Amino acid sequence: MSSSLDVLPKVGAPATRALNAAGYTALRELAGARRADLATLHGMGPKALGIIENALKEHSLRLG
């Protein structure tokens, strides 16, 4: 499954709300973001972080 850089990957409602509240609305905005910072967001768990990392990897990008 290929992910678009213009939308957030499907990580579940709590994680999506957390990302939106932190100002992230697209996958491209997460490239270079610190994993530790994202992990502190309420609603962001290991599964959601893994999905984000895999989606970024499809575009040769990664978290910071």
C-alpha cells in the first residue's frame, strides 16, 4: 500500500487527533520530526509510530 505525502497515514482516531493538535496535517510534515517528541503526544502509541515510520520509509524519508 502506497501512502501519499499530502495526508496523514491511517493511524487511528486518537493518534490523528494528537497529530492535528500538534499541527501535523500531512505525512511530509512528519519527516525529520523527533520520534521522542511524537511519542509524548497523548494518543500516540508504538503502533501509530510504526505506521508513520513505515509510511515515511516508502518515500525514503524518516523521523529525526
